[in-house]
Amino acid sequence: MSDCLVIESVTKTFAHTDAPVKAVDDLSLNIRENEFFTLLGPSGCGKTTLLRLIAGLEKTSTGRILLSGDDITSLPPNRRPVNTVFQNYALFPHMTVAENIGFGLKMLGRPDTEIATAVTDALKTIRLEQLGTRKPGELSGGQQQRVALARALVNRPRVLLLDESLSALDYKLRKDMQIELKRLQRETGVTFVFVTHDQDEALSMSDRIAVMHKGRIAQLGTPQEIYHQPASRFVADFIGICNFVNGGIFGLSETQDVGFRPEDAQLNNRTHKDGDLQAHGRLTHITYHGATTHFQITLSSGEKVTLAPHTAPDLTPDSEITFSVPADRLIRCAP
Amino acid sequence: MTLARPHKLLLPFFIIMGLFFVLPLGLGLIYSFLKAAPYGGVIWEFSWEGYKRFFFVPDLSGVPVFDTGYLEIIFSSVKLAVITTILCVFIGFPTAWYMATRPPKQRDLWIVLVTIPFWTNLLIRTYAWILILRNDGLANTILGKAGLIDAPLQLLYNEFAVTLGLVYSYLPFMILPIYATLERMDWRLIEASEDLYANKARTLWHIILPLCLPGILAGSVLVFIPAIGSFLAADMLGGSKQMMLGNLIERQFFSSRNWPFGAAISVVVMGTVLFGLMLIAKRGQGIKDALR
């Protein structure tokens, strides 16, 4: 697959009141053609700034941005073949849904008949055929979300940028939209760059994820790589729950901390295989989460870990327990 | 009739409006249908005289002839008020835009600056314009010293001076409502527009102006109505040649001592303005619906 979007050592410095802030710090990144690429990170990590730099809504301080080999660093947003789905949707309140969707094509100077056909098709794609004449204010949040998506996708951009686009929706709707987004991405073949702070969303939708931290990329990889082989403790902690304990607990070197995911642990496992690492502790809390049950264990060293085994035995708090983790599930990464 | 409790809260309002708004207005309406007393005041006798004077002027032999003189004054007043309103939009919008794009703290300062002229009486401020515009005034002195003109320009006592005075007087009433809509506007819509291939001019035309229309309309009403009835600017800056409706009405009550005629002109003007307002209100409602 060829590179669609290339970000070459881009830095963005905001000259705030006294201390300048580097929102994006010498960041390089290649995003492939037809890829569902996610920028994941906590708020303030620079992911939205990076997205706005790609859209042209912010100017780079240094570095270059290439789109299909063309340098677009200095192009204004209206001359970049890139469209954005904004966090709050930013639908034009004085235009109908159809006018909103057709706005980009109208600005591109396409003939009215072509726009009308494209808008009808787009409304069909987002399953809102009947609502073309409504105003955005008359739609529900989920419908507005789909209109914003159609308004961007109808222009067939080289890259579609999505800025925390699902975060305003409630849980059920968000799950539906995640599937819908994936479907649209497959059907259109457009490269998606998706910004989110929700690790579940990132893991379930992305082809590749870049975890961002303080304006830099902490790790770049597939969801599996990010989850099972986090490059740093920050990544491990940010993606899901990760227990970090001194290696001595498992009879390993005491100079290194090791990590493991709660769901990789097995409780009171008498039939553990060779190579499984065992440890002991006292069960302090049990929290029920529906699909899983979390067991809080205090180890002899005083460290606390959370276990979420696939099979949860009947246990009462304050009992001594043994748990094991398969050796290949152990996470060893830089602190 | 007894008023329900919440309505009692409106009593002070009704008293003030009744005494100082409905009563004078009613009196004006009644006076316009009465006969003029020779030295001012009215004779309590029904007459169309006030309205007739508007369209007919007695010729030398005393026979009333149709005359457009007063209609022309109405027309020129409306024209002047329209020009003033348009100029205020063109000056007020960029100003409001500049204000609304400042950091929040600076914006408050700008609002104070815009309202500073109201701290001084309009009469004094208009008089200041005479000092600036007259032949040996500030403007001509500067232009002369700069070598741009040989002889002083006639800046005072013409339509230019009156328009300038009107625009100057009512500009804040345009700036503030537009500023209010701009300040509330969702600026992300502008980013969305630019992201969707609209350049600056098209973003202004397709997004910003439609969203600001309520403010522009409100400002236009606030400028147009006082401008059409204004007499100070025409009186002081226009000299004897520039007659506006306000001057005409004022003259009937004072120098001409024809109260019914003055009242009749007021009624006609009020009717005209009311009609215009209703048109704007209807359009405004349409815009509100569109923005819902």
C-alpha cells in the first residue's frame, strides 16, 4: 500500500501568554491509502492539533505535510482535498440537510444536477432519505452526526478527518456509529484519520493506531501490537488496564517491573501449564461489571493488582489466593 | 376589571407608557384632524386641513393646487435615512467583526469605546462637527497644510454634512446588535465552511452574513427610525437648504404655528415607518424560522 498522507517532522508551537506550548513536537507519520488510521491519546496530547494541521485549520510552525506526494503545507483549508467531520458537527443552521451536504460540491463549482444526484445518493447512504428538507436543528444527535459525515464524504476527499466525532453520542448510538463508520470506510475506500481519546473505539475500528503523548507519537502499530506489546508504560496504562509489579513477585529479576493485563490472569489455577508465572496475594475487593468481575489483590509486597479472569471462581474477600499469568502474556516495556 | 397578580407587575410600565406614549400619540392623532389657531394651538373643530396642506398648496388666487413639495421632503428624508442605514451597515459590520474577534477582555473595552459618544449630548457632538467641517475648520486646515487643496472645500451645509452627521450619530446602534450576533456565532461554522472549499468571500456571503442577518436587521431598524425623524443633523449641519421631515414637523409647531399640519405630517410619517417595520418584522420572523 502506498502512502497517502506523509507528515514530515511537523512542529506546532502555540505562542500562548508567557510560555510557548509545543502541541505537536517534531512528529513524523505516514498514513497509507485506504487506511482507517486512529490518533489516540489523552486530552492535550496534540491529536486534535495534528488533525487541524492536516485540515489546514492551523499552520505548521516547522515541517511539511504531503498528500499523495504533493506538498500541501502552505495551502489554505479550502484548497486541500481533505474534509473534516467536526466534534460538534458544525452543521450550518440556516441551511437544510440537503444544502449542508451539497455545500462542498457547490463551492467546487459542480453543476446543480450533479450536486442534486450526489446529495440524494449521500442521503441514501446515511439512511436519511426523507430528511433532506429538514434543518439540522430538527434532527437528533445521531442524525446530525450522519449528516456531518455525509457532508464531508460526498466530496470524495482524499482523506477524511474525524475529530472525536462520536464522543457526543450516547453509548448505544456510538456503538452503532462505529459499525457504520467502518462500513462507510470500506465502501468508499477513503482514507480515514480518526481522532479519539476512547481506547475501545480505537481498538475496535482502526487498521493502525498512533498513541500520542505530549505532542509526540508514543507508539505506532496495529491494535493488537498496541494492546499486547505496548512500547512504554504510558501506552500500556492508557490502553486498557495494566498491572505493573516488581518482577520478583513472579520469581523473575527484581530489577525490572513487569506488566500483565487483568484478563490474562487465572485465579487459583491448579492446572497451570509450565511457563505460567504464579504469584500469591490476598483478595481485598470484588467488583462486578456484568461481563467480567474484577478482583483486587494485594500482594505480599504491598502492591495492588486487578484481575479479570475469564472464569471467575466463587471467592470471598480477605481470602488468600494464588493466580497465574502465561509467560507470553507478560508485558516488558520501558518505564 | 381586576388584574391577575402577575399582571400587576406591569402597572408601572402601563402608567409610564400611557402617560408619555399613548396620550401624546393620541393627542397628535386628534390634533391632525383639527383646525389651526392663528397663533399656534388648535381650534376644536373637525378639519381635513392638515392632510390637505400636505398634498395641496393654495396658488396666488387661493385655489388649492396639487403640490409635491412636501412629498419630496418625505422622499428625500427616506432617501437620507436609507443611505445612512446602508453606510452604517458597511461601516458597522467590519467594526463589529473586528471587535468580536478580539480576546474577550479587549472586547469589553471596545464596547465601552463605542458607547463613549453617548456620554456627551448629541447637540454638543453635532456642534463639534461644525467646528471640524467649516471652511476654517480642522478638516480644511489639515488638507490645506498638507497641500492637498488650494481653497477650502465646502464641507458644511450640504447633504454630505447631514449624512455624515446622521451616520456619526447612529453608528453605535448598528455596531452593537451586529456585534451581539457575531459574538454568539459558532466560529467553528467558519472553519467548516473553509474546510468545504469555500474561500473567505464565499464564507462571508454563504455563512457569516446569513447568520448575522438578525443583527443587521435589528441595527437597521435602530438606525433607520431615528434617522428618518432626526432634525438636529439637518438643522445644524445642513443649513437652510437641507430640510428633513424632523425639521418640517418642528417648524410647523414653532415658527409656522400650524399644529394640525405638523401633527398630520407626524401621522403620515409614523404610518410609513410602521409599514416598513412590519415588512422587516415579517422578514425577521422568516429568518428566525430559518435559524431554528
